[in-house]
Amino acid sequence: MHTGELLYAIQDEGDHVVLGVQGELSLDTAGQLRTLLDKLLLDRGQVIVDLAALRLRWRPTIGLFPTALAAAGGWPAARLVLAGADSTMTAALRAARVPLSVPLAVELSRAAPLLLPRPARVSASRDLPRSAEAPRWARSLIMMKREDWAAPPLTAQFWDDADLVATELVTNAVEHAGTSSLFTLALDELKLHIGVRDRWPGGRVRRCDPDSRNLRGRGLVVVEALSRSWGVTPHDNGKTVWAVLSPDSTG
């Protein structure tokens, strides 16, 4: 095995596939694993990753597992379980709370039943273009996942508020960042997490005074009013503007 490469073995189990991975999970190899996971999740829908022969070289790479699941549509359209991780990998996964969205089995023989139940945290994401249609596509993902996830007893008003928050955040990315964006939706107990990641390096978020006659930026006043919390996470090539909604934070 050459440095910087992973070895893979794919076993078809009928209703799911088992992906065995051997090597070191590092910044150099994470892209290889993510590409294969994307294909398997989209083609087969249910995937178990056998981590027994995989060693963790760079901790941030473990984020590829929930990210790949969300990009494939999330549970129940796509289902992913990890199995057989060593102590180092297991500690890193738990510290990053990955098992909340991607179940972790102690050994491969116990993994298949974990494909069936809904994880504690479910999520989905969608790439959005720099287009006036982008907010509508974000709202359509909310509508789809509201049904898929058999959401807990959240009111119609709650989901209307979620639509409005998503619209404002995506519109902000289209009009102010001027880039395409990644829209992410996650449900954790009774908290709905909405995030919009743009690709404008150095971009800032400006919140206008609610009494201002300048309409630019006033969408964030709406986001603040409807959200339990909201904020901005900077990246090297853009930022994520996020909001968390809960029943006691919306209208």
C-alpha cells in the first residue's frame, strides 16, 4: 500500500453493503473515502463502514461521516453505521458527537440492526446556486424532511418560522455574499438547526437596526426574533450563518 492511499473492500449483503477500509485516515486520504461513501450512499442507500483496520491520523477528518450522510439526503433515504473502531477512533468519534447522527457499533456483527431506527440527530444538506430560486429550494428541503423525519409534535407555526429563517439566511447568501451556498438542516430532539455556508472569503454579516429605513440586512433581525440562538462561523473560504429554533423560541 502506497503512502496516502486507502484500501477498500465492498461486500454486498442484499439490503445493505459493508465497506471495509484499511490504512490511515488523514487529510490526504479523507477525500478518497468521502468520494466512495458518496457513491455508495447514493447508489445503495444503506452502508456499514468497517473501521477495524482504519487508523486515525487527523481528528477533523471524522466529520466526513455525518457530512456524507447529510449530503446523500440523510435518514431515512440514506443510512450509515460505523463499526469496529479502535479506542483512538472511538474516543474521537464520541468527542465530536458523531454517533448522535451516525450510530457506532462495537463490532461489525452488531451493526446491521442499527441501520433501522432513527438516529438521535438527523440531518440533510443541499447545494444551492446563486439564484433567486435558492430560497424556494431550501424551503422544499424543509418540507421533505419534516415528513421524512416524522418530526416530534412541532406546530405548523414552528415550521412556518423555519421556512422564514431559511429564506432570510439563503437570501442573505445570494444577495450579499453573492455566491452559491450549502444549506444544512438538522433536527436534534426539539431543536432545529439551520445553516447556510457561503463561499465569500472575508465576508461579514451586518445586522441593521430594526427601526432603520435601510432594508438591507434586516432579515437578520427576523432571524434573531424567531431563533433561540444564531451566529456566524468563519471559514478560510467563506462563513456559515446559522440559527437554532425550538418551540419556545418561535411565534
